[in-house]
Amino acid sequence: MARTPLPRRADALSQLTGDLGICFGGDYNPEQWPREVWREDAELMVRAGVNLVTVGVFSWARLEPSPGERDFAWLDEVLDILHAHGIAVDLATPTASPPPWLGVLHPETLPVNPDGVRLVAGSRNQFTPASRVYREHARSIATALAERYVAHPAVRMWHVGNEFGQIDFGDEAAREFRLWLRERYGTIDALNDAWGTLVWAQRYRDFDEILPPRRMPYLVNPAQSLDFRRYTSWALQRVYAEQRDAIRATGAEQPITTNFMGFEPLTDLWEWADEVDVVADDQYPDHGSATASSDIALVQDLMRSLGAGSPWVMMEQSVSATSWRAHNLPKTAQRARLDSLQAVARGADAICFFQWRQARTGAERFHSALVPHAGADTDVFRGAIALGADLRTLRPVVGGRVEASVAVLFDWPSWWAAEEPARPTERLRTLEQVQRWHRALWRRGIAVDLVRPGADLSAYRVVLVPHSYIVETDAATALRRAVEAGASLVVGPFSGVADANAGVLTGRSPVLLRDLVGVSGEEWVGLPDDPTPLTAEPHWDSAPATPEAGVLGERLRAEGADVLARFASGHLTGAPAVTRHRVGAGIAWYLGAVVADDTLSAVLDDALDAADVTGVLPERVLPDGVEAVRRGAALFLLNHGDQAQHVTVPGRRRDLLTDADVEGRVALAPGAAMVLIERHAE
């Protein structure tokens, strides 16, 4: 059931930023407020410098209070008010939250959980993407909206649904899953072979015998689970595409998008990326975590990479506290500013929040907003005014690109398959490893792109594979070509284990990378809770003083690779743990264990040095909490920490935020930011 995606328009976001500069605003829900508040909102938006708001995300029950009964009068007035105040609108289809009548009249539109319990209306997301009735109603309301507002001057972008990530295990999903499987495999014999159904006597006679992976007596077939995840992402993507196409069929020329959720586990964003005109994302880092700033930087690098380097939209973030965590920490205005500037540094040309005015009622009544319950005479709103002013000074940054020499492989199906139960350890988590490896580059001021396995790697001098459980032939070939051409490659443990169906590849591992990395393995084992010591070989000049490993190790033997470190105790005593192999003009490192941070840093530094890749500042490792990113001609310096730090600025530059000259050794106060461009001699 493949679809041919529409070609992404590289200039799509520039349709807005060309005259607006960096877009600034957030979700606006006027249907929750009386009419007299709407004009006040518009006036406050102008005061804050807001130039873009998303309207209508949760308005279906207001737009269609009964089946076929449409009420657009209120929305007509809202759009006219916003346009009169110079505020652009990202108009949403309201299909993420159907009105209760849809589920009452058509209970088959409601999702079913793995235990067979049908969920009911009363919250949001109460739909199954498999339901033909839901999809028909969603297309109908999307078409009606587009027909009415396609030519409205306020509407500058379209926003389909909201945060796609719904899952269903009911009969509607079973029907659509079977159709998807028929398209994928053709015959039931091919499916049985791919899924290995002779294990536990699971062999099927017909596609009609197959169900979603509902609650079972014991473990689910990992191939079935993997395909159901693929199907779920595809089904959600179909819901998006149908509404997008309905909008486009009315003659709409504005960009059309939806809001992603970072590393959301139910949507394969590599498959989604070409379906949107502009990549947009919702980001809610938990600043209670010591690694929040580097972790969200990884998400932002993903968004930029999904758009092939084009500017993207920060569609949602919180201006202070969220309300959905068990314990919600607030942000200061300075923290909200820093989060926003970090996104701009990593490619965002739009900075938006959830939401404009704080809701009085409902589940999000304590979620922060640009206009809080206490009104405009608040630190939060004053911070919004200041942020709007800052973003206006950054117009020279608009359209700029972040150029990266380092690629990190990441793939959703590999992530899904790697975390199925019944593996050597459940402590090895793909995303945690990607975050650790990326964090090491973040601390060095080195830009990173995320790439899909099999992609062309010729633009990169260093390629990192923290954990790719599935490695297919195209990915192995691309990695070999990169190394032969001179790139540094570092591959993490438990990579190249399985094929596309989650079946373990037979032979010494990593089967398809064995010749490239110059080692092969015969066993994967969980390591004890206490760190396992490694012994560095004398010729590993950059080895840390006490290299260690944990979580998982491999029983390897060298087959042409230089052994840099070995296991010093335990089940794997004497086995290689860190190796290096020269291939063509490049070098491939292999880690046969989850090594400690200092050991990982030593290997990555070796790989960076071999490829002559350095950060944007002279410091090899940046001070704690400091982030440095070059976007186009601008150098962003951000201090996420609670201590003042000093860095060395190359050349003479001007800070766009303060118009001050900056040169040489400079101090960054806690929470401070600089956006520096070269000051050319007059």
C-alpha cells in the first residue's frame, strides 16, 4: 500500500518568513473564550510581537455540533480579527479530537486497547486510524474548512490533526492490518517465512487468521510486533495524507504540515518526512533532568535532518510548567528564552508555544501559557514580550543552514525490533545510546545530522552507529563506501544483529559488517551490575586511565582489526572490547560493549581526529552547560548551566541580541545567550 509522496517544497516556510521574519506565537483556542476576549487577545499578540498562531486544533465539536451541521461564523470573525491585526494563521483541521457524537453513533471509530477494551470519548484522540467512518468524517470537515478559508488572507499555513500517535488493536485495525500484510507479502507462505511462524506452532493458513498483537498468554512473535508497528505508522500517515490531499484539492497553495513529537515511538518519521511541506515538532524537555539541554538538541537535529537541512517549525513548547508530568517544574522567562534560541540555533525559523491563553477549564487548566490566568501583568507575559523582541533581531539568521560533518544512523524499525522482550538485556536502550553518543559531540560543539540507514554518506567525514540492531545490505554497503572513501566509522555493540523481519542473522556477528570492522562475535551477554574493567593495550595512546564497560558485552575475536582494549575480568576475560580497523582511506572502530562515558569519548575523539573534524570553538570540550552552534553566518553561544563560563570566540564579531562587539575570551553568565556574526572591517 505504498503512496507516492508529494515533493517537499524547499522554500515552503519562506512563504511565511519572507515577510514575517522568524515566526513567533502559539496555539490559540478562541472557541474556549467569549467573543469579547478575542479582540483583547489580538491586541496583546501585537504587543508581544506575535505574528503566527495555530487556530482550531480542538474545535471540531464547535464547528460541527451535530452531524452535518456546520458553524463557521465564529471562526470567520476570529480570522478577520487576527488578519486585521497583522497576525498570520496556521489553520488546523480539528480531527485529533472528534466530537462525542461520532463515537456514540459509530462506536467502531473508537480505539481498542490490547486487552480488548474499547475506549470512549471524554478526553482526546478518541479515534482509530483504521476506521473508514472516522476517515470519511475527517476528510469532510477538512474539505469544508479548506473550501471556506483557502483564500482567506490570514491563512498562511495548514495544520493537519495534532500529534499523530494513536494506536488501535480492535477489529477495524485487524481488517486494515491484514490488507497491509497482503500488500507487503503477497502470499501467506511468504508471511509465514518472514515471521518464522514454525516457532511455537504459529503458522497461519490465511491472512484472515492474523490479529493485531493483542494480549497473549506469553511473548508476542517479534516479527508480528514489528510489522504491526510499521502498519500503525502507515495507518496514521494515511489519515494525515487524506486530509492534506483534501485541502490541496481545493486549490490551497499554502504549506501543509502536522506537528511531530520528536522520537515518538509510534511513527516512523523517515517515512513521514516527505509527506509534509514543512517539518514541525512539539518539544517539552524536562529541565529536571541534567541532560535535558543535550537531549533536546538531539531532537532538534532530527527535525532539521528530516527536512534535509531546511528550516523547521517549533510548533509547541511550554513557556513555564507543563501539567501532565507527576511533578511539574516551572521555567523562568530566561529559560524559555534560552530554549527558544537553542531551537533557532539548530535550524528553527518559527518559535511557538502551547498555548496563547491559559485554559480555565479542562485537563490543561494548569498548563502554562503566554497569557496566564493572572493576565498580562505577569513575568510570563513580560518574558514573552522580550522574547518577541529578541526574535525580531534575528531576521539575518532566517533561512540559514547548519552544516554537519558527522552523521548518526538512526532508524525506527531497528529501534522497535531492538526493544522487543526476550533479548540478552533490557537495559540496552537504543535511544539512550544515541543520546549518549550525540551528547559527546554536543559537548564538543560539533554539528550532527541524523541519517537513515542506506542513505548517501558522501557528505560526512565521521559516521556513528550507536545501536542499529537491524542492518540491511544497503546500509552495510553505504557504510563500507564511506570508510573506503576516508570516513571514520564507529559502530556500537549489538548492532547488525537482525534482518528487516527481526530475524537474527546467522553467522558470526555483525554478519554484514564483519569484514568492515575486522572483528566477529559469537555471543552477546549481559554484564554484571558493577562496572566491568577493561585493559587498554599499550599502543592505544588516548585510552582513559580506567576504561570500563557495562550492560552488555560481546565475545569477539579480531580478524584483521587492532585490539585497543580487552575485557579484564568476568565471563569475557581477554576478549576484545574496543577495536580499530583500517579499510581503504578510512578507519572503522567497533565497540564490543557499552563502554563508560570516558572510554566512549576517547574512541570518538580518535575518530574525529582521524577525520580532522573539530568544533566551532577552539576548546576541545566546551565548559559544562555551554552549547555552541554555527548556523549560516551566525555563531550561537548558549549557557544552559547555573555557573558562569568562559569561551574563546574566533575573530571579531557582533552580537545580534545586544549589538555589542565580541572578541577573544568572553564570559557567559548562567542562562545567557549570544548570536554572533562577523564584524567586517569598515
